[in-house]
Amino acid sequence: MVHFGAVVRYFDDRGYGFIKGQIDGEYYFVHVSEIQDGTLYRGCQVAFSPDINKKNGKKIATNVIVVESN
């Protein structure tokens, strides 16, 4: 299932950040290894697959693609 959202914070030097889901308003952790296309920065719109981190049970974004950059 594809979700859409906006990057609320991304630490380029650390390789991770957070996406806020458009429909559910939930926050998803995103790691640089999950970025399929584009460069993440605050405010850009993305499509992603939501998942759960099996180690800690927190929400993560996988297969992240930038769909609109400002």
C-alpha cells in the first residue's frame, strides 16, 4: 500500500529523518537506505510504503520516492 506524506525533518549528515503521513498524520522514521529516488529535505512531498520496525515496533517508511519538491 502506498502512502503519501511530507518530510518534516531530515538530517542529511546523519542519513535519517521523519515523514508525516498525509492521511493518518502519523510520523514515520526514514533511513537514507530507503530513498529510491530524489533527495529528501524539509517540506518535500514523498510516496512511501509504511512498515513496522521489527526490533522496536516503531513505524518506518520504506521505498521512499520524492514526488514533489519545493
